[in-house]
Amino acid sequence: MASTQYESYPPELNAVEEQYLLENVKDWSIAHGLAVRPAPSFVEPSQDPTGVLAITAPVTLFPSLFPRRCFEEGLAIQKAYNELYSAIARDEEWLKEIVEELIDIDDFVGKLWQTHLAVKKEGYVQDLSLGLFRSDYMVHTDPSNTSATVGLKQVEFNTIASSFGGLSSQVSNLHKHLLTIDAYPSSTASVIKADALRQSKSASSLAKGLAVAHKAYGISRTSRPLCVLFVVQDPERNVFDQRHLEYALLEDSGVRSFRLPFQQTLAHTKLDSDRTLVYTPPHSPSTSYEVTTIYFRAGYSPDDYPNAEDWDSRLHLEKSRAIKCPSLLTHLAGCKKVQQVLATPHSPHLKRFLPDEEVASRVLATFAPIYPLDQSQAGKEAQKLAQNLDSASRYVLKPQREGGGNNIYRKAIPPFLEKLPETHWPAYILMEMIEPPPLKNAILRNGDLQRGGVIGELGVYGVCLWKDGGDILENFEAGYLLRTKGDQSEEGGVAAGFGAVDSCCLVES
């Protein structure tokens, strides 16, 4: 992608061209729900007391360049990743060994495991599990070998609340629309072509996954109408992303869904004698619904559990007959420690879950080197790397968390570890930094235009439905997300305030 063919991409715009482009970006985005609620730092709550305002989601003006070969490999390998993580979630004994290394030093992981054990003691009454996954990658270039080909390296694997499936479909439509109305200068014609813009079908594909689980649940046991329950944070700035899935679920499959703020779980749901989950909408208390599937868009962070009652809510939902997306074991499978155990050089664990050597080798090729910070030989070597300012500059330190804003990067690692008790070091993994090729773009955020160097992160969605202790019933790739951030920013979360939603302009690397 360093070819002189792309050095002038994206092009400089004159004032008239820029005005036309920005006008269409903002209007199309709001008209099509490519939007978020404004952050309190941008619009004070006192200025919007009834919560009616929405603004364009952070977006790139141009689709970002992405190597076609890497893009195709990311999509092609997703079914193998679905298989891998569903197998991990079905192997309780293996997962137990991983989690037990963390429960005394990571309270959140410990509480998740305790909740699993509490449900197991009573007996699980649902043997189906749904995963709406997202595997995140960056293009990697070897800075020590300028002739090496670029490759795809995994940043992380998300098993809960894998967001932006709704908005990613919209932003690829936005860029296609801008191309169609000649909002891009003619100088980009050799780069931005219709066949180079890859449409993401993530909203409809993820909704299809929820519909598959809804159908697999079977007929109502209570003679009530059936529904899917979105368990959400409140307030939720990223509501429109979720709404696109809700609307697609209803329009494509005729499945009714409801939004339930996590903190209101116990107020509006109950368990029947056979642990069927019943939801009564507060706006229509005369009609109750039997819940087939619980889609967690909350509960992935300790911040979602400020009170003991919140853990009671999670236990209440997990005990139910509804299919969980994800189940507790699937949630735990997303711990960074699991990624480290799989990706540590010479690890024997991958072939346990992917017996097909060819499939396993393709997955292995996407792993970046990751190390523990425990007392193993690999862990002691990693500790030396992490405490040295020079060597630490090639690494990122990650806790067992989903969402942006949690990682410690490069030379910030040694002083961070100095303040952290050594007994807590094993709660983190040390990952070699992925070095992406230089790119440029322009990002529109809160009405401000930011130009310059950027870094892109490709997320590939996957849907997997399986029977615990049994077979995989559904397994398919479900579209993609491209998140782009300024190259001076380490974190990439859009909702956390770091990145922007983008789409791929495929090029030959």
C-alpha cells in the first residue's frame, strides 16, 4: 500500500469540494441512522433534557485503503474462529484451568465464574448457546524487512457486545453514495471504484443470527408470544447501532424484540416454575412475553455492576431457559488470558480445539506473539521485556476487559507495573505491537474535521449457534467493520471516543 499510486490518497479538496462532501456526509448520515447521541462534553445534558438530539457518528470522509488479500483472508477465516471459540466455551474443564489463574487477582472474572458455578449447581436448563462474535485485526508490516509482504494479525477476539454491526453497514453505504453522486474528485477514479468498495451486510447478518436462535428455541411453553430481549446500558449513546439490528430482526424475520436496561432486569422479568423467562413491558403491562434469546449489550464491564443487585440480575438471567448471547462460559472465553494461552509461541492448545491442521495453521498465522506475566519461563521473560523502557516500547499490556480505554502502551508499561503489586501482574497479558502501514484520511467527529495519518482496524463478525456438549448448528461469517483512528492515538474504540467508523477500499498490496 506504500505504492506511489496511493501517495496522494485521499486527495486535497478545495473549499467548494469540501463543503459539498461534508454537506452530504452529514445529511445522509442523519437520514440513514449513521448517528449517535451526543456526548455530554459536546452537548451538555441541560441543553437536551429530553434526550432528543442525535449527531453524525464519527466517520471517515473517504473509504480507507485496505489490502484485498488481507481483507479476503479475514472474512474467510471467521468460520474457523467461530468454531474455535465455541469449542472453548464447550470445554469447561480447560476453561476452568485458565480462569482459576485469574479469579484471585481479577474480581470481575471471579464473579463471572462464581455466577457460572451458582447456575451449574441448580442445573442449566438451556443447552443452546449463541455467539455474535467479532475478530479484530490490523495489517502488519515488518519494519525490519521492507520487502516482506503485509499480513493480517489479530488484535483481539470479542465474545460479548460486539458493537457497530449496525453502523458498519451504513458507513459502507455512505461511501458508495458519495461515489455515486460524484462527491469524490475525479482524481480518485483510479482508486475508488465500485468493485473496490466492499459492502458490509453486518446488520442483517447479525439479526439473522438472533433469528436463528429465536427459531431454535422452539414453541412457547407458556402460551405467551415470543420475543428477543436486548439487555442494554442506560443511558446508551450508541443506541442507533443497536436499533439497526432490532429493525432488521423485525423486518427480515418478523421477530419482536424489546430493550431492557440491565439495572431494570429484576423489575420487569420473572422466572416461571420451569425457569422460563417472562418479560412484561412497562409501557404495556397487560401483555407478557416469553423470552427466547437474551442478547447482552451490557454486562461486559465491571462498571455495569455497581451494586450487588446487578450480579443478582445476571444470575437471574443466566438461570433462565432463554438462549444467552453470550453464555457465561462464552463470555469468559473472551478473556485476554485465553488469547494469550492460544497465541504464546509453541503453544500446544490450538490443536485441541481445531484438529484440522490446515485450518489451525491459517488461524495461527493471524496470531501476534502474546506472553503471560506469570511465573512460567515465558512469563519471566515477558516481565523482563515489560520492565525495560526500550523493549517495552514494542508491546501493549492488556487486562481481561472488553471495550476501549483499558490498555497500557509502550513506554507507559514499566511505570504502570511499578505501581501494580506483582501478585496482580498475571491478570495482564503482554502483546507484541502490530505495526500497520502508513495511511491518511479525514475524520469527521462532533462537526470537526481531523486530517492526517490514520490506523485502521478490521473487525470481522461471525455467528455461531451450538449445543453445549454437542454439535455446531449454525456457523457463518457476518460482515465486517473498519474502525479508523488518528495514528497518534493508541486506543481504537469509537464509543470510547477514540476511533471512527469507516469502510474498506480494497487495493492490491
